[in-house]
Amino acid sequence: MATSYGPHSLDLSIKDCTVSGGPSSSPSDSSLAPSSVPKHPLSVSPKSMDTDTSRVMKRTRNTLAARRYRQRRVDQMSDLEAVLKETQTERDALKVRVARLEGELEALRGLARQ
């Protein structure tokens, strides 16, 4: 199973790799020679191309989905900020109204005492 750790990391699976003994290992040792690795870097099997194309398409779809998700999140935050600003404006207007009504109440109580 392939594991990706970032956009520039290599995408290898266990079946695609073999472990060699390092520079001292002989190339004639058939137990260490990779049998499924092409001899030339440009010789790729059609199945490998389909797998690579599938991976690229899946990665592209995932990138686009992540981009849409981030945009939705930004839009949601903008909406919430707009609602917050509206609510704060309403709160400030209500504070002014409460202060005016409290002043009016005190004036009426003063008139009632006389």
C-alpha cells in the first residue's frame, strides 16, 4: 500500500522495492535483483500507466475537494463575521435605547415624587 507524506514525496509500495546489501552486493545475485522493475526508466507497462493515471486523477480530485472545503470554510467564516457585526450593531443600538428609557424612567419617577 502506498503512503504519501506530502506533495513532493515518493510514492512507493513494498512490492515495488527490494532491499540490497549496499554497494558491496553483487549484481549477479538473483535473489536481490528486482524482477518487476523495468530495465529502462521509460519502459513502463500499460497496467503501471493505468495505476499512475488513476493515482494522479485521485490526487487531483482530492486536491480540488480540499480546495472547495477550504473555500466553504472561508465563506462560512465571512458569513459568521457579518452576522457578528450585525448583532454587535443591534446590541449597541439596544444599549442606547435602554439608557434613554432608564433616563426617561428616572425623570418620570422624579415627577411622580413631586
